[in-house]
Amino acid sequence: MVTADLVAALHEAGVADVDDSSLTRALYSSDASLYRVPPLAVARPRDVDELLAVVATARETGTPLTMRGTGTSIAGNAVGPGLVVDTRRYLGRVRSIDPEAGTAEVDPGVVHADLQRAAAPHGLRFGPDPSTHTRCTIGGMIGNNACGSRALGYGRTSDNVEALDVVTGAGERIATGTPSRAGAALDELVGRHLATIRTHLGRFPRQVSGYALEQLLPEHGRRLDRFLVGSEGTLAVVLGATVRLVRDPAHRVLAVLGYADMFEAADAVPGLLGHPLVACEGLDQRITDVIRAGGGTVPDLPRGGGWLFAEVTGDSEAEAVALAEAVVADAGALDARVVADPREQATLWRIREDGAGLAARSLGRPAHAGWEDAAVPPDRLGRYLRDFDALLREHGLDGVPYGHFGDGCVHVRIDFGLREPDGPAAFRRFLDDGARLVASYGGTLSGEHGDGRARSALLPLMYPAEVVDLFAQAKGVLDPDGLLNPGVLVDPRPAESDLKLAGPLREPSRALRWAHDGGSVVEAVHRCTGVGKCVATPVGGVMCPSFEATRDEKDSTRGRARVLQEMVDGRLVRDGWRSPELHEALDLCLACKGCASDCPTGIDMATYKVEALHQRYRGRLRPRSHYALGALPRWLRLASRTGGAGLLRSGLVQRVAKAAAGVDRRRSIPAPVSAGARSRLAAVDRPDVVVWADTFTEHFTPDHATAAVDLLTRAGLRVGYVEDPACCGLTWVSTGQLAPARRQLRRTVDVLHPYAAAGTRILALEPSCLATLRTDAAELLDDARLPVVVAHTRTLAELLAETDDWTPPDLTGVEVVAQPHCHHASVIGWQADAALLARTGATVTKVAGCCGLAGNFGVEQGHYEVSVAVAETHLLPAVRQAGEGAVVLADGFSCRTQLADLAGVRSMHLAELLAGGRETVRTGRIPYTA
């Protein structure tokens, strides 16, 4: 039907949030799989009545309907050609918890982590926990029969569902456990095929391919609810669910077991299953190598090329440790560790949870989902993995296996050459051979993620024709018109159809080098695999501050990447870099660079935004703020030379300047000081370190440079300064003015390189300027001097860590609330600062996230509300909760400005705090000795 008629029909039925814009269709055109299927429209029902109206309207208009939770499906289960229904936006309530019965009633869109938080005060938890537990929905888990790492201890989703409220594709609303037309018809169907179902289905726990008809057997209680679990939204729409909760154990301990490779790790699994394991996960060394290569930290792991993470629980730590030590004794491992510290366990589990994204970057070329979670009985796992590895090499492919080894379920990312001329056909040939191999081991195509578009067409290679026909007959009972999630399970689309990387992709013009992706914009934007960590319940990183503030998919890293992917595809987002959909998606990107470190696949949306702004305004008139704020260093130098800096202290001048510059009237404009940093510092011959007085330090906060010189001089260093102006060009970079940015950076390298070449260390006081040198400069300059400059430039904490015999001031009893600049946290790393502050004895609260100002972003008209909302997610609550005498530490000029503007707080630079010690804490001023 005509999309406008569909939207009108939905509105008439009372569904308010319906969107058929090209932007929204782009956002929902893909999930975490290889597949691209743009919908006609997206509906976000606000309650169950609206959800029922959506289903009724789809039936009346003959529109295909696909349910979507958070869109983390890696098999293409959450994309469809008609109406996509997003339940997470509004249908996310935990309706009730019954601690005595150990159950919870939930909306389909409730996020797994939110259910866990609601259950925790009762000492309860929902057992299964997929690696996407911070963002996946219970409805999505029901759709795919998700399992997760702890299914060994708690079972699959189907084992933890007590009742469902659903509406079938035929329009019948069913409360499972009560008589229904569909239930009676299914009982009759199963009764005619008992032998077939008992022979071929439910043979081992991870067999979730196809429909779970075994749940309708008499000996299994004819459980219609558990039959519907894993049907991937092809039979009915979940309106609500009652799920079982289990007692959360008091103590968890992890036995980390090292083996020569993943094959030997798999061989060890059967011998461990006699222990009371809650989880037994496999992890390949190549995944941890990706973290280390990116500058991340990995806890000490036992010797080996592959590991098993075996988790046990106990009523006491001693009991759990004893159980873990018993696992180690039977493991036959090269080396092992027992990890009892909850924080270290959490770090190890985060690595495992990020496995999908990390594995995608672990080979010489991008690795993909597609053959993702086949499972075999655990006693056959080692042999299967060896044969699977041989099959990969036979097809000229490589893959990184990891996953739920205790259940025999293997996740793997494979370097399919999908963009090659024979890519889709070669992909299908491998899938067919992989299906035959896993079937020969008595295994299953899918061990938890569903068959989706990736594996539904392969079901005849796993099941006899009679079983496949039974699936079709079951579909005919509940969804006779085939409207629910068409192309999946029954009458499937070919697995090689709709592959987004096999489409007519084009390389747009580029001004940056795109160095990490070989100069390919297409490769860069497809780094995003859709695993959705950016839309997670906050987990303490920086990514993605605008999404945290708006909860709108278009403001997530993933959403923006989807639009960029559609831009290089060109069929939906058609105007390349100048597409309005792209700039609407990028408008609220703060360029915090949080995704570059927090996203497992290393998406760098800040860089993509810079290119987009450059391309959009190349040869065109720019917004006023680009001319004013983008060229701020130029205007500051001019004001300094002409004596005009003091004019900005006038309220009238500020009002006029804000209007002319496109600055929000609610913002204050910091007034430059009359004397810059360099004018305050004395020249020093043959210095050990020189202070780089960047634009912000020079014109706004020269006291920080003075404090740093005082501190380092007392530490026994000869301290000089960078004599000539050296601006990093960040303001030009962030506004996409790349020609002046390139010129400015080249001049800065000219200034800084002689110091670095002489072996002199360079102290950067403004984190964003150092981050620009370490990242953006490499995208703009092909200059052999740049790595030398970068190698010699330090933060204050990094420099002090290298300074022998320096003792930090004693700040025992001092409360410090530290807001790392987002570029400091994302690009530089805040570990050196954390270690230094720990040495002072201060009690430190490290604030997560971004301050919300982010350079010109929060100052520009149209961004104020979001800027404030970002500050309210982490920073402002932390400051309010701090004690009255707490020190607020913020090295970034943006962070200090935001704190002053929104909270009236005078924050300190680390140089101020360390130079003055307790006296600075007491008075707020530095008692200089030099």
C-alpha cells in the first residue's frame, strides 16, 4: 500500500508516534547483522492498546510487520520491508515483582539491565544474561530465545518464561495457559507428528533453530508460551510477559584457564561440566590483542592463546574460591588464575561482552557476523572447532571463535569478502558447507540468536523435509497471511539476499586521510556492526552523551553510523555528504570522541562529523558560529594586540557579540585576561620540559601555566616555555574548516618540533589540544615530524609519573570530584591522573560522561537544552552530591566553563591543586613560591 495511507491509518487507529521519514527509515534499515531492509515506516506504540492497534492496522492493510527491541539481532531478525515496531521507546516498564513467587511482569520493551536493577533489592535476578544485557529487551530475548553467558547455570529464556500475553498474526489475543483456538490447533498438529518431533527437536539445550515444537509435547506440559519463545516474531507479537526470577548468589568467583589455543580449550570443556559451573566461556587471544593495540588495559591472564572463563558461586567467598580451585585442578590448563575481586571479574566479563565488536577488528580485514552462533553437543566441541577451522581455510577465510563453550555454542566473526564480485555467492557457499558440517556433528545452526535472514534458508540442511513442513504448518495456524517478520524461518529469503555490504556502495570524496581505514569511507562507516553499546544503560564511559540526554536513536553512535552507511549506499540517503538526513543525525554529536574508545568496533563519529561539515559547507556560506567560534584563536590574538579583550566584560558588548556569533543568549562569554601566559614566564636555557601555552591557557587561564612551572621547578626540573604561539587548530577542526586547520597544525608542528627533536618534553595543559595532536593531526597532515612531536608531548600527570623523587602533596581527607575532559578520557587516557591522585591520598570520585559544553557545541544556538541535559546525566549530580568542601577538578576549559555557567562552581586544574596542596584546597588560591 501507499506509505502515506499506512501512516494515516495508524494515526486514525490512535497510534501517535509513526515516522516514515527517510532519516528514521535509515536508522531502522539494519540491526546488528549483515542485512539491510529499509522499512516503509516505524511505529513506536506508547502502550499495549496502541500495540494492538498497530497489529490490527497491519492486518487490515496487509502490511508486513517486524518487531524490534533494541535492534541487536545479529541474524537479521529485527529488520523488515513493511512496518517496524520499536517497543523500547515507551513499552519499557517492569510492571510488578512478586518476591515470594519469584516472578516479574514486564513490558516487552523493558531492558534486561533495568529488570535486574528492579529485582536486585529483593535478592533476585533474571537468569539468562546476553552480552548485550545493558541494552537488549526482554521481548527481544523472548523472540530469539536468548541465553547468554550464564545459561549453563540458569537456562535459556524459554526456561525462564512463566506466561505470555500475545496477539497472533491471525489477530487472536492469547493469555498462555488459557484455552485458545490457536492452542487447540497446534495441539492437534503436534499430536499427528509426535515421533518426528521427539526424534528431531530438543535434542540438546542449545538447539534453538526453527520452532520449538517439542515444548508442545504432552511430557513437556504443552507449553504454548515456551513454544512461542524463539519464534522470532513470526507467529505472534508479545504484549507482556511473566518471567521467572532466581536467587542472586552472594559470591561469584572466576577460574581463568589458559590453553595453547581455542581447540585445546574446547577439548577441556567436557571434563569441567561435572563441576557446578554457572558459566564457561571461551575467549581467543586475538580479541585481547585488539584491546592492547588500541591502548586499552587487559588484566593479567594465564599463559596461553585461548582461555576459558569458568564461573562458580557460593554462599561465602571461601566456598566459591574452593569450588574454583577444584575447577582448576581438573582443567588440564597450561596456567590458571582464580579471580575473586569483583572489580577484576567485571573487567574480564566486559572484555567477553565486547567480543562481537572486538572480534570484528581482530583480523587483517573486517570480520563479520553471518555464521555466528552454531552449537554442537559440548563433548564434540573440540573436534568440531578443528573441522570448522579447516573449512574456513578451504574457503580462504579466517575467523575468531569465542563464546559459550560450556554449552557448545560458538560465536565467530569471519572475514567474508562481501564487496568482492563473487562475494555474496562465496558467502552462500560457505554457509551451506558450514550448515552441513554442524549438522554432521548433531548440532544446530543457531544456539541462541535465532535463524533470521542469515540461516532460515539453511534449515533444510539441518532438518528433514517433514520437520521443515511442520514449521510451515505451525506458521499457517498463527500467521496464515504471512505478515509477521516475512522472510524469516518460513518461506525464507535467500541468505545472500539483502546484504548491505554487497550493495552499490560508493566512495564519497574526502578531505581527511581516514588513516585507520585505508582511506576508505565505506570501510570506516561500516565499522559499526550495530551491537548497540552506545544505546546501553549507562556503564561509566563517555559514549554517547547526546543519546543519554535524548534517548533518541538518531542521536546514538549507531544511529549516526546507520545514516552514514545509507549515505554511501545512496538509495535512501541520496545527497552524499550534503544529505539533510545526515546533518540532522550529526547535529547533536558533541564530537566527544567517546565512541573512538568506548565502542568495541572503534567508530570515530567526531572525525566523521568533521568530514561531513567540511563537505557540506565547502564553497558555501557557513553558520555564524563557525566564523566566530571556529576562528576563535584568530579573534583572541587580534583582541590581545588591539587591547579589545576588556570590552567583553561589558554586558552590552556581550549581548551584541552573542547575537552576531550565533551564541545562545543564556551563555556567558569568558573574558580574556589582559596578560597572557608567555608574558608571565621567564626564559630558561636547555630546559628539561617546556610548557605549551595553548590558546585557552594563553588567553583565559595563564595562572595554570604559572602553577605548572612552579610545581615542576620545585620537582627539580628546568622548566621553559614554548616561545612562539602554537595553536592546535581544534576550533577549526571541530567546525569542519579543514584548510585553515591544516595550516594552523602545520605551523604548530613547525614550532614544537625543534623542542621534540632536541629531546625536550612538552607539557600540554589543555587536554583537547593534546588530543588534537594525537588524533586529528594525523588525519590532516602527512608529516614525518608529527609522530616525534606527539611522542614528546605529555599531560601533567604523565610528566610527573616520569619525574624521579617527586612526592605529591598529602591530600588525605580531601574529597575530589574529578571531571576528565572527554578527549582526555577517550584519546589520552586518564589512568596516569587516577594513579597520581591516589598517591596524594585524596578521596576521588571520577565523573563519567561528557560535561555537555564540548567546545563550540554547547555554546551554539539550538544546542543549549541538550548541553544542559548532558551535564545533568553525570557531572552536575556528582557536584551536588559532593561535600561542601570538595575540590572540583577539571583540566578542560570547556568543563570549567560549563561548571561555572550551570552550577556557579569554580573548578581547578590539576596544576593548581598540586602546586598549592592543602592551602589551595583551603583558600581556592595558589600560594606561589616562584
